Amino acid sequence: MSRPVCVLIAALLLFPSSARADVISRSPGGFTVRTAVTIADSADRVFGALVQDIGMWWDPAHTFSRDAHNLWLA
């Protein structure tokens, strides 16, 4: 997955103006929201960018090692 595609996907996920969120349940202890984002690419490419190229879009400041390329999903 190319860096521009990863950056585009991250931007779509991070900027609320490009996404719609609905509150689907409420309780005194919290609430649940559903967010939907439309990405004009194949499911395989989007999934690959989200789970295989985490280091390309995850903020390294939010990792113990300060290197987002150390993250992985199985």
C-alpha cells in the first residue's frame, strides 16, 4: 500500500467532516456510536492499509516504543 493511500485513509478516518456518526444506544453509564466512512477503493486495499501498514498512519507517540512500525495485528 502506498503512503498516499494510507494518508488518505487515515485522513478519512480522523476528520469528522468526512464521516457520519449516529448514537445507537444510550444509558446512564455511557453511549454507543456508529460511524460510517465511504472509501473509494477495494476492500482488500483498505483492509491492508489498516492492518498491515499500521506504521504508516498510527501516531508513534501513542506507542510504548515510539515506533509505530512495531505495531501489528494478527
